Amino acid sequence: MPDLNADIEQERIWIIKAKKDITAFKPLYEKYYDALFRFFVRRTDDEEICADLCSTTFFKALDSLSSYQWQGKPFGAWLFKIGQNELRKHYRDRKPIFVIEQDKLNCCDHFQELSEPDYLQLLITILDELPEDDLRLLELKFFEMCSFEEISTLMGIGISATKMRLYRLLDKLKKRLIKEDDKARL
């Protein structure tokens, strides 16, 4: 398991170098491009739009790098905030979408008796009803594999609040899935 403090320190060094020489930004770009692209794919399901959003996000990050203030947090938190703002601009006149890969949905043993289409439809229906912040929390934790510290930075809430909110959300989802499953069996 990678050492988070060592990773953050390495990022700090890359940022200092990139502020002096733009070519030194390359390791940050390489570290975050795939994660940022996946973030956009799950929200647009259009690779061309994702590429454009990634490009704009990295351009804005580079353009603002001189004013970036080191806070001892992963650079990705700042980068994803820029990406989230770009996504909001993209969806100003449209409803955002979320795309979840099917293999990521097969997570609950309780529902193995349900046929796959029924289970997936039930889960999609429930996820569609969630507020955007709750979806974002689930996405960051389970799809982007962010730490609680990274999530708290990205969402602007404390680490303990992040943990509490996630565990309450998971409990609520589990109860809702069981309730809907029980109804379907009647």
C-alpha cells in the first residue's frame, strides 16, 4: 500500500518544479489523467467530451499553477475541483448523467437470488433518486478509490463528517435495497 504522506510530498516537489518549468508538470498530468478521464466518462458517457473536459481542466490547472497554494493535501483534490467546475459549465443547460460499469454493481450477496436485470434495474432506480452529492460521495469512495481525506477535501467537509455521511448513506441504501427486494418477492 503506497505511503500517502510520501505521495503528497512527491507532489509538492513536482508542483514547486512545475511552477518554474512547465515541463515539470508532466508527472502530475500522468498521475491524474486516467482518474480524471474516468470521472468524466461516468458523467458524460462520451469519450470526445471527456477528452475536451480533461484538456480544459489541465489547461486551467497549468494556467493557475502559479497561484496554487500548497495545503498539504493531494494535488488531485484541487484538480478535481477544477474538473467538477468544468463539468458544471458543460451541463448548465442539461441534466447530468452518471454511468456505472456493470461489474461495479455486483456488490451485494443478499441479492444473488434476483435475476441480474432485476437487480441492476433496482439498483439503478435507487441511485437515480439520490441527490448529486450522495452520488459523488459513492463515486469518489468506490470508483475513484479516494481516501477519506481526499474526499473531504473534494467535497469541502471534514473527514469525520465524510465517514459518517458515507456510512449513513450505505446503511440507507442497504435498507432500501432489502425493502424493495422484499416487496418484489411478495
